[in-house]
Amino acid sequence: MPDDAFSKALKEMDEISITVKGRRSGRKITLPVWFVLEGHTLWLLPVGGSRTQWFRNLLADPTITVRAGRQRHTLTARPTRGPKTVGAVVRKFRARYTPGEIRRYYTVFDAAVKIPLAA
């Protein structure tokens, strides 16, 4: 379970790195993503929705490593395509990063990822 240093690092970041396992290659893939921290939950929004490769990789293996600054934790992601949940996550992203930035970078809003930080 992540500690206070990890939560503090998340609060100080606008972008984190995630590492997922390729569903075909089995290789570790690391990339930067935006996120929203809500209590003990980290929310991710794939820029291309459910077609985003890292989202599809999480469907095959939900293990995800999240790095915020020097803090790193391996957690279990919960990918979802539920419209109500995805809509709520999109609203959170628009509030954090502004609607214009979300419109600029995100193309499809049919998937989100919930990462519980507490057991």
C-alpha cells in the first residue's frame, strides 16, 4: 500500500509515469500520463479512449506501476468503460486541466482507469 510520501508526491505533480506490460510482447512499456487524485483513488483517462494501447494492455494484465517523482508503487488498475464513471472522470479532468486542454489532447471518452491507493 502506498505511503504518505507517495500521496504527497502525487499532489505535487501534474503528470506521472505509468508502466504496463504489453499484452502481446510481454515487455514493460512506460509512458507519461495526466491523472486526477481523489482521496485514496488515482484516476486515469486514456487519450484515445478504449483504443489506447496502454488501456488495452491493462485489460489483459491490470498490474500497473505508477511513478511520481522518486516515488514508485506497483498497484492493481481497474479499467472501466461504464458511461457514468467515465463521464465523472472526464469532468474531474476538465476541472483539473481545463476543458480546452482536454479537448486539445483527448479524442475519445469511452474508458477510464481507477487505481485504488488503499487496500
